[in-house]
Amino acid sequence: MALLEVNNLEVYYGVIRALKGISFSVNAGEIVTLIGANGAGKTTTMQSVVGLIPKRGGSVVFDGKDITQSPCHKIVHLGMTQVPEGRRIFQELTVYENLLMGAYSMKDSSGFKADLEAVYTRFPRLAERKSQIAGTLSGGEQQMLAMGRAIMSHPKLLMLDEPSMGLSPLLVDQVFEIIRDINRDGTTILLVEQNAGKSLAISDRAYVLENGSIVLTGTGAELAASEMVQKAYLGG
Amino acid sequence: MEVILSTLINGLSLGGIYAMIALGYTMVYGIAKMLNFAHGDIIMVGGYVIYVSMALGNPLLAILFAVVFCVLLGMTIEKIAYKPLRGASPLAVLITAIGVSYLLQSLAQIIFGSASKMVTVYEFGMVQFLGVNVQVSALVTLGITVVVMIALTLFVKCTRLGRAMIAVSEDKGAAQLMGINVNGIITVTFAIGSALAALAGLFYLLKAPSISNTLGAMPGIKAFTAAVIGGIGSIPGAMLGGILLGVVECISYKITAIAPYTDAIEFSILIIILLVRPTGFLGKKRREKV
Ligand SMILES: Nc1ncnc2c1ncn2[C@@H]1O[C@H](COP(=O)(O)OP(=O)(O)OP(=O)(O)O)[C@@H](O)[C@H]1O
Ligand SMILES: [Mg+2]
């Protein structure tokens, strides 16, 4: 059974129908990517699945539980979390305090020290800057912090909304590397990216979103080879 | 010298009261992003609860009742009046808050009449302090407010709940993604603000032992001013603004001896500070979220 099963999801902003009944799934252990142009509805999908914006129709089942009507914080406690678009780290808190917030949903705080060390090992920059106010970090460091903060809660499903946005090519490669690492360590990934080439390369499967509908799906390699994706998203 | 010292002590004590109230405004603003104009009237409710429960003869019990009652009232108001408006226009929320304020004042008038009631919580008398005669009640007020401010600062900085409050005030969506129940945090914030308002009610009764249904109106506006001066949304800002305003009020009263002048001076200071620093002393420019 899929870890995340989205069926006929519909989302409206006022009278605007931003998601027109999309269905997709993510299996445990996979990396799945949603690609799509600006305004296609990628962020809307991510935020409605995690419960940040209300769903008008359809259903979302996570880890065997129907979470269609659940509020965001409850969904997070079930083991789904998200690195949101624009990172949204807590600017006024220190790096350490941000990571502490990341562990907020952990019922048992005994593993906190080890989790913290694991994040510092994965992101040595964060270790160097643990007492720095997060708002003063560089864009790349903020992305690392957002990712570190998200994995502090040991999510079963980690969703990342455009993690490579605004990063230098070198950092982009590093971010994809880290996503792959996190996945290898057992976390299922749902990724949203504009960078179709790099994301398809690390994806087991992918979906193409256009104007609030899914128009194409396949394995990462299939989509990377498809003429339509090449034309629209790979500049081919 | 003695005049200066006694004015300063009275100013700090009054400023402590303003800070107590301003904290309620500023925390609710920071976390729920709304101006709770009914906040001042919680002071009045606290005062009346003390007035009623003094019949039992135990001031500490009366204070406890006032705090508990105000906490429950604050949470109820939030649930009934403000929660349904989450996501509505700020103007709708503001008008509702003004409505709640009049409702509380009118209810108090219906229940207790419009004439002031006398309440003596405790006779503290005067004492020689650093060579000047001061009201013991002023020192008690100052002492309690300092303790409460330190406790609140530690609570926000060092507890899980406190940090969750900071997170919610900065970014509700991101806070939810951490698993924080934002509605729960808003309720807690109203509870804390109302408890502080109840204490402020006590302090007013210690200053002058009479109560009417408009007891909270002027202090509410002054404390709101203090919160804005300090930078609305900022906890240390509310403390600073409150104390500053209290000291300014006592000094200008000492100089002019006419209360309306005092108010005029205070509000002029507000205007000047806002002209120079629109975000108040410790307020930050909010980056608008996309
Ligand atoms: N709060 C909102 N109110 C009204 N319309 C919105 C809102 N948020 C998004 N939309 C609209 O919904 C559509 C989908 O937006 P969404 O942010 O999901 O796109 P996206 O695929 O994430 O785009 P991008 O790649 O630019 O991040 C767009 O047309 C957008 O204008
Ligand atoms: Mg987006």
C-alpha cells in the first residue's frame, strides 16, 4: 500500500479552481517528484496535502489513515513534514533553536541530542553556526537549516517544495545529494522542483502538473526521456 | 531629591502596571495578529471579582478568584468572539473587539450599577524607603510586576510552550509544520494576557480603592500606547514602553499637577516616537510573507 495516496484532490482560492481533482501516490521508500511550470499548482498541492490550506474535494490517505480533514499539526504528528517554499525558517531564533522547534512533535525527547548531532554531521555548516540568528544565515545555509529542521522530527514522508530555488549550481548539486542521502537512510521523499533535469535524475517516479491537473506520469527516466517534458521543462 | 525619588518610585510602580497590561496587548497582537481592544476591560472584571469575593474576607483568595475568572473569561471571549473571525479582515476583528469591550462595560453596569464601589483589598500604609515616604502598595506592585516580567521572559525563552509562542508569532504556517497547534497557542496567549490583566486590576485597587465599570478604559488605552511605543509584538518592548510611560506620567503630573495635561503629554510622546521610529523602540519591521 502506498504511504501517501491522494485521490481527486480539489483546491479553490475563492472561486479560482487551483487543483482540478488530482490523484497521485507515493510508496514507502520512493523519491517522487512533481514538476510543473510557475503557477501550475505545485505549492498548492504540497500545502493542501499537509493541511495548511483547506481541501474542497477528494481524499488524502497517509500511512493508512484518512487525513483529508486533519489539521496540519496533527498530520505532522503522524510523521509527515515539509520544507516549505521559501524555507520559512524562524528568522529570530538561533540555528540551534530552529532545530529544537523541528523536534517539537517528538513525544520523547531522549533522542534529541543524537538527532541534533546527526543533523550537525550532515550539515557541518550548521554546527559551526549553531548560535547564529537564523535570519542572518546565507540563502544556502538557510536551506540547510530548513532541511535539518524538518528531519529533526524523523518524518516518514519528507516533502520539499523547490529546495534548490535561488541556490548556486554547486549548492544545488549538494542539495540533491543530501536529498538522496536522506532517502537512502529510509525517509520517503515527495519533491517539487523547477529543476526538472536534476530532480528526475534522482526520482523513482514523477508527475507533471499543468494548470491544476496531472498530465503525465512515469518513472524519472521515462519522463526525462519524454518529448513533452524535454520541450517544456528541460529546454530541449 | 526626595521628591525626585518618590516620583520615580511611583512612576516605576505605575509603569509596572502599564507593562502588565501592555504585555497582554502585545502578546495577543504578536500571536493572533489582532488588537484586542477589550483587553483593558478584563482589568475592570478582575477588579469586580475581587470586590465580590472580598466578602469571603481573604484577599489572597479574592486575587486567586480574579485571576482564574479572568483567564476563563479571556479564553471564552477568544473562542466565541474572535476565533470564528480568523482569516477575516482586520477591521472586522477590531470592530468585534470594540463590541466586546462595550459588552463587558455594559454588563458590569447592569450588574453593579454605575456608581463606584469601594473595595479595600489590604491596608498597606506608608513606609520609609531610601529616606523617603512611599506607599507600601507601590513597592508591592513594583515587586510583583518585576517578578512577573522576569518569569514571563524566562517562560517564553526557556520552555517548549514559550518557544512555540515565538514560532507562531513569527510564522503560523511554519509553526504548524513543526506540529504546533496554533489555536492552542492562541488560547494560551489569551489566558496569560488575561491573568496579567487581573493582576493589573488588583494593582489599581491597591492604588485607589474604588471601582466602576470604566476602570479599565483609560489604563487600557495607556497600556496600548505603551505597547506601541515599545514596539507592538515585542515582549521586552511592552515592558520598556510601560515603565517609560508610567515614569513620564508621574513626572509630568508632578510638574503640571493637572491630570488632562499629563495625558496630553503622554500621547504627544507617543506621536513623536512614532514619527521618529514607526515600529516603536524594540519593534521590528515585519517582512511581508509571500
Ligand atoms: N493565496 C492565493 N490566493 C489566490 N490564488 C492563489 C493563491 N496562492 C496561489 N494561487 C494561485 O494558484 C495557482 C497555483 O499556485 P501555486 O503557488 O500552487 O503554483 P506553483 O506551481 O507552486 O508555482 P511556482 O513554481 O511559481 O511556485 C496560481 O495560479 C496562483 O496564482
Ligand atoms: Mg510553488
